[in-house]
Amino acid sequence: MVDVTVRGAGIFGLAIAWKALQRGARVRVIDPNGPGSGASGGIVGALQPHVPDPWNALKQYQLESLIEAREFWEGVDATSGVSSGFARVGRLQPLMNERDVALARERDVAARANWGESASWEIIDARQAGNWCPPSPTGLLVHDTLSAIVHPRDAIRSLATAIRARGGEISADGSDHGQVIWATGWKGLLKLEAALGRPVGGGVKGQAALFRHDAGGQPQIFADGLHFVPHLDGTLAIGSTSERDFAAPATTDDLLNDIIRRAGEIMPALTEATIIERWAGVRPRCVSRAPLLGPWPGRLGHHVANGGFKIGFGVAPKVAETILDLVLEGVDSIPPELHTERLSG
């Protein structure tokens, strides 16, 4: 018998299981395809904040999770003996024109007010970035120190290993016992939508590429809509597309070829780098774009933790904490913008 059954072994499901074990609960994770079989088994792993203005509840929620990320992943890795690839490397973004510069200066002020001493968002001379620098017509970049990275597959492997080391179960099948938390990705959102008879969300396909290019320790880069994520293992991920309509969830195509071409134009060193993997997967996106947390409407003892979309790894520690406050303690601290109550009525 267990206290909590978690359906889904992606980043939300495993983070919830890990924190539940830390609270002394008995946990079983059930996923027929195994840990990280969906979008959480991708290759990018960018943990990034939204811009620091205008401020809202989701950005505060995300900030608290990103601040906690180092302690969270260090605890997981210490238990598992497996590196998640976590590093708070920061992020660089080129400022393309004077309007961008003016907006960045406003956001510098907003970050000081909203991020406090936790991290900074500042404008720097592009020459400070050395050779690891995207083209910037103004000669200026935004450098934020809140952004971090994990290697998604290593992070999932570390979490799964840590859960088992602490006595948690991860299995391909099984029945529900105790409180049930559904963290079943984009297909789970579609099932919830069908059950409730109203729009909830679905999937957005993303394609990405993994290069053999060692820029470990450098900041990630966001330029021309592309993420450049230098992993600690000597690989570099580039991504990703956002495809609302797709026929083949796991197939790459010319859209990825275009990303690879654009990446080489931005960072010419990549034109000589070997591509070691092309990846495609589907991320769960709620209609509101924010994660969806709380009781499953009309289904006693069942709860939802889904919709990480592009910020899943970044908000997972906070998602786990919040849903477990409700499930184990009866304390509902879920922001209204994320709450399943918004599905009622």
C-alpha cells in the first residue's frame, strides 16, 4: 500500500514523487513507457525566467522555483550518485536595436525590484562575452544570472535513481492507492479535456538538435528565437520549434533543418560541429499557457499536475511542493492562475 500514486514519470511526476518521499510518504510512480519517455526525455534543458516585467503570480512562482533549483538538484544528485547536469550558467541575449536597449534598461529596473538579491538582469558590452557571443548590432547583450540548465535525460535518470534509493516504486503498471496525482503530459490534458467537456489544453511539438560542441560552463544563449544550451558533458543543444499542428509527434523534418541552418549563422563555430542527435517530442500546453494544478474536478482523491510546456523543468520543484501541500497537508496555496478551479463553471 502507498500513500500517493503518481501517474506519469516525466519531470512533474518524478519531482512530486521525490518530494513526497522527503516528506515521509510512501510513493508509487506508474508509467507504462518508463521515466522520461515523453517531452521530459528531450535534449534542451533550459531553465529560464520570463522577463521581469510586468510582474504577475506565475512569474513569482517561477522565480521561487528557479531559486530553489540548485538545492533541489544537488539533493537529488547526492542521493542518486548521478549528475543531473544542473548548472546556474546564466543567459545571454543580443540587443538588436535601440528599442531593445531601452526595454532592457526598464527590465533591469524591474528585475531589481522583483528578483531582489536573488539574481540580476543587466546590460553588458558584448566584448565581455569573449568568443561565446551572438551577433549584436548594438554591441550590447542582456546577461541574466537566474537562468540555469540541466541535461533532461540525465536529470530524469538522477531523479528515478534517487526515488528508488529512498524506497519509492517506479513501475510500468499498477492500481491506484491513496491520493492519485495525474502528471501524464499532453495526452493527459486531452483526456482531462474530454472528461470535462471543455478546453483544457493539448500538445505542441518541438524539434531540437544536439551537437558535439564543448562550451560547458558558458552561459546559454537566446538569439533569433533559438535556445543554445551548452551542457556540461561537452554537448550543445539547439531548439526548438513550436508546432501546434503535427502529424508525426516523434519525427524531425525540414523545420529542424532550418533551425540548424540559422544556428550556424548565429554561431559559425557550429557549422563544423557534428550533429549527434535530432529529436522531436510533444510538450503539454494548457490553453492558458500556465501549468495546471489542483484537484481533478468531480473526481474525489484525484489531482492534476500538468502543462509544464516550455518551463516544466524550471517550475518542477515548486509544482511538487505546491501539489503536495494540498494532497498531504490539505493546504491549498496554488495561485488562482494555475488552479484547476479555473476549469469549473
